Amino acid sequence: MRTLAATIAAIFAASVSSAQESAGHTVTVTVLEQNDILIVGGDIALFAVPPLAGSVTVTNASCDLYWGTNSNRPKKITVQTDLATPRYQLTVEPANIRELSGNPKNGKPGEPANPQPILLAGLAPMDFIDRIQRVYAACDLVYTATIYTGDPPGTETHTVTYTLTDR
């Protein structure tokens, strides 16, 4: 304990004899890029009875997709299903794309990447919403199943994934 006290006393004595002392170091502030995506509304169930002729469609728009980014680099959202060759036709489209309150300055909520609803088939991601930049935004997810006369009864379950990525 005396050694520590003697060292502190020596440092203090040395600093008293000096006219001015200073110390410095570098402080770096880094703002990280934040990208978020969230589905609100739960799982979707579509029920249909095959028609006697032609086709019938059933639609569900009970889920919303939310996304946010503080990036100045343009972003896009892709969509994909886990079914390579689905038996029934299922499409999805974004509706009512809107900015949310509290969005960063000069935000761009995005726009549909395709003029038509996206057919969910195959395993490759497809562009869903494009031209997103510095924004908190949302849209309605509109799912439509089209059932044709010859479609057999059965159940088909898709796992649909949305990804916010660089454009």
C-alpha cells in the first residue's frame, strides 16, 4: 500500500513542478446502418371450392408488411416461396404503400417492383417493392389464390419470405 501511495505522491509532485500538462486520445463516432422488416397479422388461410367451369379467386389482405432503413443507398424488398412447383396458383401484391410517422428526412417508401401481382412459384426471390431509401414505411399484403375447374382438392402450405436488401 505504501508503494502505491509513494507512486501517487511522486506523480503529484512531478505535475506540480510542471507549468502545464495535457493528455489526449481519439474518439470515433460511427452511425450504423439499420434495416428492419416485419410482418404483422399472422398466418393466412385461403379456402376455395373449385368451380364447375372456369376459375374462382379468393383474396386475403389481413397482413401488413413494415420496413425501415436509415441508409442513403437504395433498397428493395424481395419475396419468395419455399415451393418450387406449387399445385395451386397463389399471387401477392403490395397495396397502399405508405410512409409512417417519424420517418427520416427525404425518405422514399418505395413503389411496386412489378405492375402485376407476383406469382409465388419457384425458389428464386422476386422483386416486390423497389426504390426504398431512408424511410419507415408499410403496405398491405394482398394474397390471391386462383382455383381452376380441374384443380384437385388438397392443402398446400407456402412459407413466404420477404427480404430487405440493397438494390
